[in-house]
Amino acid sequence: LLAAGPTIGAFGNRFTFRTIKVVSDGALGSRGAALLQPYADAPNTTGLMTVKQEELAPMLAASLEKGIQVETHAIGDRANRFTLDEYEKAFSAVPVAQRKVADPRWRIEHAQVLDPADIPRLAKLKVIASMQPSHAIGDLHFAPSRVGIARLKGAYAWQSLIKTGAIIAGGSDAPVERGEPMIEFYAAVARKDQKGFQGDGWHPEEAVSREQALKMFTIWPAFAAFEEKLRGSI
């Protein structure tokens, strides 16, 4: 992809190939998500980083020069900070005049646990949060024990991200989750599991309005795919 460049809107806008996905850490359930501080229920580990800065940085710079979108899987707060740091360095190293696409619309996939100090950085850097609301209503049964109540302040922080001006591209992470749009919509606006359970420290204020949820599953994902003029709204 770096050698040939992206393919955009081929076959009547049925095929676009413009993205490189990076995986920076593991999952929260398996304690593989990379955290800034040890796991609350496993103080001997902070999770796993699965990418090296010295290997990532040249690819990020080349992607900006070639017009390639980068999306990085980051679940823990350490992985999210690392990703934002590396994106910011790349944006500084390759200014707008040297990019094939001025606004590259790079993404963080999942962005599940953020340090509150990092939440405003997504909007500032124009990084899109690609999030799956159903993760919050599944993870609420084990995330408090994994990260502790204090770190839940920056977990699944949809409303906080939106208030800073960040765009959230909603998805389902199917087949990990069921992939049903109404479950995702319900999770976003209710922030409770399907039986109505929420639990302590789950920050109900991070739920979104129905209008915001609709945008999360229509026009904002279209924007994240550079397709807001093709789909996502009527």
C-alpha cells in the first residue's frame, strides 16, 4: 500500500483501499490492554504494548506523504497516549504542505480507557475516535475490577469526547460483538446492559443523546471514511 498508494472509489465507489491498521496493545478482558498503572486486580502487570516506536514512526510519516489513512487499535490508557503521541509527532514532522491529504482523518480504534488528560487531544489533533458502545455494556461486568473505580472516569468517555469537539465513528466490532445496530444505539444512549444493569462508577453522564447516537452510526462514520458526500445522511 505504501508503494502503490491508495485506491479510492473504484467500481462505482464500491471499493476503497486507503488504510493501514496498527495494533498497539491487547484487550482489557485478558489484561493485555496497556495501562499507565498496574491492573487493579493484577498489580504485577500493566499489559502489553505490541508495536515499537522506531518501527511505527517511519510508516506514519510515509502514510501522510502518500495519503494513507492510519487507524490504531488502542484500548488501555498507555496505548492511547502512545498513539496520540506518535500521531502528533508525525503531524509535526510532515506539515500540511507535504501531505497528499491535508486532513488525514487518522483514527484510534476502540479508545476504551483514556487518561482524562488525553481526552481533549483527539479533537485538538483531529483524530477520530472509532468506538463500539456495546463494549461498555459488556465490559461493565469486569472493567471495574480490572482498572479500579478511579480509572473509569476516562473509560468509554463518549460524551466527554464529543464535548471537546471530537468525532466518534460508532461501530459494533462484530463478530466480537453481535453487530446489531439497535444494541449499539441502546448502549450509547442508556449505558446499561440489556437487563438494565449499570453498576457503581459507570459514569451515566457519558451516555449520549439519541441525536448524538444517530450521528455516531451515520454521518460521523461516513466522515471517518471520507464518504460524507456519498452516504451517511439524507
